[in-house]
Amino acid sequence: MTIEQKRNLVTAIPGPNSIALQKRRMEVISAGVGTALPVFMDEAHGAILRDVDGNQFIDMGSGIGVVTIGHTNQRVVEAVQHQVAKLTHTLFTVAPYEPYVKVAEIITRHTPGTFKKKAAFFNSGAEAVENAVKVARKATGRTEIAVFDHAYHGRTNLTMSMNFKMHPYGTGFGPLAGSVHHAPMSYPFRDPEGMTGEEAAARAITYLEKRVGASQLAAVFIEPIQGEGGFIVPAKGFLRTLDQWCKANGIVMVADEVQSGIARTGKWFASEWEEGYEPDLITVAKGIAGGLPLSGIVGRAEIMDASHAGGLGGTFGGSPTAVAAGVAVLEQLEEGGWLERSLEIGEILTTRLIALQAQYPIIGEVRGKGAMQAIEFVEAGTMKPNSQAVEELVRHCHQNGVVILNAGTYNNVIRFLPPLAISDELLHDALDVLAAGLEKLAQ
């Protein structure tokens, strides 16, 4: 399937067919399942989404980082079609199949760390995180888990406890799981001026030693670049210093790379941007399978082997179709060009966004790595979060055919996660729409 890679609006947004579908939706879909853009998509390819009214949108979110390799990537589609016609399900823990092994072979080759690694696969990012908690507790015999301010790890009972922001993810859903402790994060834009990564790590370590005790901690979970928290990139030295402390105290260091991994930042994993940082376990999902539900844990073999047989798994975890899609994605990444494309996209984004920052004082910071970039909005001349500007800009972009996403603890961040298949022309077109929205705000 091909769709012309061009933004094209033929109706008002939403169009009449989307409006009709929204009415049907309201009758039968839970109100708890929200929608940022009430437009119903019919098909997609590359970096373009086409709705049921024929409008074509530039996708700057990739389904929150899922279709990193592009919508309906040909090799992913072919792999899924072949697999679903050949073998749809047995459950790997009942009767295994080769693609599960193959995707593990590829992912262990590219995960940071010089040690031997093993993997296990599940469905969602939250499942991967929960299973990483299980593995760390089993390996250490300890119970307590450390996470960080502004973190997001999922919507299950345990991962809701691990999130920093309660609303909307945990409001009214308690009681939540215990034995989870939140430590201060390195947030260079909002930390005291001049604070180094090592100093920020010392602050977090002091808190955990006093509040929990290193001997009680099974694992420290951290996103090397925070996702829902607003694409916060910790100061250099923060991750490395935490990792050294964990290794000195027998604590499992877990990098949650559900959003930042699989070529998103210009490296296989965002953890690789921090020299000397080698997490024991990494959780993956989103971009690993081109849109199919696949997640996993990969890390030190001795930690991954700590669980007894039957302790890890699940009926649909690592399904034949999902792992076949995963192989198709990872093989293309191995063939080359995608990491470089991520860096090229990052260069275009940062150049354009920094130019806009110089023009509009409501842009407080531009940050990110590769094709994972964000802008944080403030009230001009202050550090006060400006969520209203983000709300108006998101609405403007949606109305003009560009799908962008908000983020941030204070709802004052716009994040960019375009498919790596996007052209320079489409990328500039999307940024032109954003620039027009900023000019409209300034007036």
C-alpha cells in the first residue's frame, strides 16, 4: 500500500464521517478511554495518516513512538501476513517457535553491556516493567523498588505506583502497590543552576539511602530520557553515577527504554548516550515491532535466569505474529541507515526549534536526542509552566493536519516522535504549521 506523502485537508477537522463515528463511539466505548484527536483514521503509510474523510495528516507522534520504522512498513506487513497464515498461536511456553528465538538473538546483540545477555517477551511496556520488577526481586531477594520524579512506567496497578504524576493515570484507582520509592530526578532546566549530573545523582542516592536503605533495594528503574515526563534528558554523569552506586550495593539497574529505545534517539538505546552506563536490564516495547504488540526484558543472563521455570510468560506474550514483526524491524535496523536517519531528523528538529526559541520567549528549552525532541513552554520571562500555550498549539496543529503530542508533569511540553521514514519535506511542512501556530499565539 502507498499513500502520497503529503499533508492534505479536504474537510474541516473533524470531518463528517469522523463526527458520525464519534457519536457511535460515545454510545459503546468507555469514557475512560480518552482521545486527543477525535478523528478516525482509515489507513496510513510512511509518515502520513489518512482519515475516514480523506484528510491526510503528518504524523509527528508515531503512535507515541510505536511505528518508528514508519506506518505499514513493507517488510513488517509481509512478515506478519506470512506468519499469520502459517502459525498464529501455540504459546511459546507450551510449544515454542523460531522467530521468538531470532528476535532475542538480535536484541541481545545490540543491548549495551559487554556481559552475556538473555531476553523474555511480553505484550506491553507495562508488562515488561512489571516482569523486570519480578526478576530483580527474585535475583536479589529484596523487595523495594526505586523510581524517579517525573517518571512514567504504565497503567497497571504496580506501574501506576511507579509513575510520578497521579492524574490521570492513577486517580481513584487505589490502593496502589507498595514498596515503591520516588527519588529526585536530574532535570537540568529546573535544577539549581550549575548542578552537575554527579551532584544530582548524589542528591538521589542520599535520599534513597536515608529513606529506604541500599540493602533493601532490589532495583532502580529509570528512563534514560523520560517520556511522559517531558523528554527530560538527565545531566551528563547522572546515570553513570547511579549505576556505579547500584553495582556497589547489589542493586539491579533497570533502564526503561520503552519509549526511548529501538533507534529512536540515533542509537539502538538511549542508554548508550551516557558513557560508562551499562544497565543490568532494559525494558523494550513500542518501536520494536512496527505496530504489533510486543515488549520484552533483555539483560544480564544471570539475572534473567534467576526466575524459576514458569515464572515468566503469559498467554499472548511474544506471539508468533508479534515476534515475526519484531524480526522484520530489527533486521532492517541491522542493515543500517536508520540510526543515521534519526540523527538527521534530530538535526532538522533542533535547528528549527532553536530558531523558534530565539523568536518566541514562551519556549523555555529545546531538548532531546535524535528523533526524540521536545520543547518546554513557560510564561515569557519566567520559569512558570505554560500549559495553555501547549493546549492551543496542539489544537492548531491538529486543525491544520499535523498530529503532535503533549507531555510533561506540568502539561507544558510538546514532544516530537516522527517516524524515521519521514521525508525532510514533510518534516519542514509540519514545523511550518507549528511556527504558524506560534505566530498566531504571539498576536
